[in-house]
Amino acid sequence: MRAAALLLATGCAFHPGTLLSSDGDAADASIATGPFSNITLVSLGTSTSDEDDPTLTPDMLEIYFERSGDIYYSIRARVTDPWSLAVKVPNINTTSTETTPEITPDGLELYYSSGQQGGYDVYVSTRANRQALNWSVGTLLPSLSSNYDDYCPTPATGRVMYLTNTQGTIGDQDVLRASRASETTDWNAPQLVPSASTAAMDTEPFVDASETLMYVIADHGTGRDMFVATRASTAEDWGPRMAVDELNTSGLEGDPWLSPDGHTMYFASDRSGTTRIYTATR
């Protein structure tokens, strides 16, 4: 409840904008391409702790992220407004580490990884509607968890999920895909995506609603950088990945999130010496 009180104290009037459908259908079929520019630090408060793993609702009025092993959030009334002072998400943080939060396109389910069982497993928290400030207590999802550390449970749509774990079938971490018949049924067991996995450490995949565009973080021996891969349809393998050179640095980049129209990227980077969340546009 403290988080809700702090949020109200910021005076931000929250009116959610139009979201994608739960299946992630974009209202604008024309998706922006080309290099990103205008890289800007995202201000989420006065904390000096690392901030990582950004995920947003498709209208870009809510952002969720990790700060020092807890999951925080911030809101704004309009995309052009500054973010409110970030506060902890109620009910889901524990004395263990919570990390890699990812929100569904309808804004009603928040998936994340938690170490409260010893290893890292996938949990989900829900809320009744976009105006609700409180999320439910996180529920362990055995269907998306394994005997290895499971991270980055990222919904492409309400019925398709991409994630990674440390089983290391191809590399240190690989890209997995899970699906479910409907948003009220359990997830099927995640399956390895060989064409999206390499001998490198592949982690933090972001896949668009059409499943034809993937951003992924990989370490090919020179540190964690951002890469992008595409394919013509879901019937095909993922094509060769290309480094997103305009966003990569000699530091570590992580956890890309792309707006539905393709114009805005949020990501994490330690380019300043401390991991922070940045945005870029095209």
C-alpha cells in the first residue's frame, strides 16, 4: 500500500491510452525501420542503484523495471510527459531477487523471474484493469520453469511467450518459445528455438506481435550487445542477426523493448558506469 500512496502523491493523472489487443495486433501496419538516434537517459527518480530490464505497456504510459533486485514501476498521463517517481510494485517483491519483469500487451499480466525457490523461476502477477494500482501476489508457473535458471519471460502476444534459461543446449543461454491455447489456459512447455540461438549467450529476447522481428542480447566474446533478426513469416527460421551498432557501446547493453510502431526503443546499458535505462527513437 505504501507504493500506491507514493504514486498518488506525485499528482500524475493516469488515463491509459489505447492498447493493442491481447494478441498484439498493431493499429498501424507501417512499422518504422532504420537506425535509432536521440539516445536519452530515462529519469525514474533519484536512485543511484542499477536500473535494468525495462518493459512498457504498448501505449507507453506505464514502465516496469528492476532496481536492486526489486521490481518498480512509473506512470505518466501522456507520452510527452516525464515519468513519475518510480515506486515498488505492490505484492510481488520478496526478500529474494525479482528480475526481468515483462508485461503483456493488455497490461493485465506481469511476468518476472524470482529466486525465492533457490534457483530462478517464472512467476506471474495479475490485476483487474489498467487503473488498478495493486497487483496480485506472484504465482509460480511450473509450466514455464525448469530445473535451470529461467529468465526474461517476454510475451509477444497474450498467447505467445519468449524466454531464456541456463540449460545451455546450444550456448550458455538459449532462446525458448512457449504458447497457450487461450489467455485463461496454462502455458505449454517452452521449446528451444534453434534458429534464434547460437553458441554465444543469447538472452533477453524481444519479439514483436507478428513474430517476424526479434531483438536479442548476446555475448559473442566481446560483452553483451544488442542484435536484431527478422524473417518473412513464422513458417520460416529466423534470419542472420545483425548488431544494432548505433545502440551498442564498449559497455553492456540489455533488455530491449520496442514500441508497436517501431519508432521508440527502451533498453538498459552500463555505458555511464552504472546500469541505467535509456530510450532511442527513429
